[in-house]
Amino acid sequence: MRFGIMNDPYKDPIEEVRFAGNNDFDFFELTVEKPLSDPASLLECKKEFLDELSKYGLELLGHAPWYFELAHPYDRIRKAFLEESKDVIDLLADFGAEKVTFHPVPVFTGVYSRKNYRSVLFDLLKESLKSLVDYARERGVELLLENIDGGEGKFFTIYEYEELLKETGASLTLDIGHANLYTKTFSGIVFIDRFAPKGLLKHVHASDNMGGEADLHLPIGVGRIRYPDVVKHLLRNGYRGTVTLEVFSQDREYVLISRKKLEKMLSSFSRQL
């Protein structure tokens, strides 16, 4: 597997690339969002950014702002999010990214949580994602959809994730940490076993947490997720792709420690398979 990191949009993106390169990561996942990594800011430093990627031989992946509401019930607001999403895709295509991940942010709270209206919003989400998948494909970028919960119905069931992928043409970014949120049982392995054999699992985000509703982005091994089981199931299902370490600690040594832990698991279990 290949390991990478995601930039902190509050930090200089050039320095973020240098950290990835100086620590021998394989790729860089660029989250295109304010304050310092929005399209306008990135275009200003495009040459230096691309030069640094090239210098370290880093592959580029992309991530849209997590808070874009692609199912917003007000047409003009939803269309504004779609236009901003297209700007993100355009920027990433221009920078040479192969893939971009989007969050299916739900608007299922308050009055919109009523069952009969929820289905309307779910259809709007499918419509928005389908249009972005097609737009990204035209620009040479593959669009991936990230799970935002454990798939037991807080926001979406695993069957709804499957429906979103099937009807929009998107593939999956599996966020291991998210699969431990809003759920009674960790569902990351269920996602792996369901989608990896179909070739729909194209990217992984890795961090740890304590369950519940807090996406803590802890170092691997600090929380409650049984990463040895996760790694075994990834290998058994033939996944050998990219893994972004979303460990958001102030001391970045923990990102490096997390990579070492995963590499050790991979080495151990690869010999057993």
C-alpha cells in the first residue's frame, strides 16, 4: 500500500508538501478549501507547488471541502455548491490530480428529517453527485464518495451508500474513523468486504477514535479501532491502494508513528497470506 498525508488548510500548502516529501510519503492529498488552500490561493502558488510535488516524486490526490451541501433543498444554494465543487475539480485537474473525494453531507436535520422529505433530499444528493461524477470524468478526474458514518442509519445505511455508488458512478473512499461513528458496532470491515471485491474501494482514510460522535483523528492504536483486523481484511480483499493518514495532532511525529504501525501490520500479515 502507498501512504500519504492531507494538508492542513490553515497552513502554507508548500510547507505541507515539503513535510510529506521530506518524510518519504508516496502521495499528497490536497484538500482544496479556505483559508490557505482555496482555488484562488493555490493558483497563485501553482508553479512552486507543482515543482515541490515533482521534486519529491509525490502523486497528487484531491479532496473537496467536507461541508459542501450537495443536497441542499434550496435550488440556488445547491447550485452554488455545485459550481464551487466544479471549481475544485477544475483546479485539481489542472494540477494533475487523479482522484477527488467528496463528502455526501446530509441536510437531514430539523424539519428536513421527516421521512417523506428525506427521500426528496436523498434524490437531490444522487442528482448532484451524478452531475459531478460526469463533470470530473470529462476533466480526467475520478470522483470518490466518502462514508461519513458507520452505515447503520444515523445519516445513511450501508445500502444507501451502495445505492449512491451504483446510481452516480462514483467509487468509494473508506474513512476508517468515520466507520466507527454513530454506530453500535465498527462497520469498517463491512465496507471493505462489501465494496473491495467489486473494485469500488479506491482510497482509504486512516485515523483512530473512541467511537460515539467525535471524529477525533487520533494516532493509530490510541483509540478503539482494531486496526490489525482492518489491515487483514484489506489484504484479503486485494486492496493495495492509497491510504491517507488523517492524524491531526499538533505533534506530527504521531503521523509518522501511525505509518510505522500500519507498515508493520502490513509486513506481518502479508507473510501470512
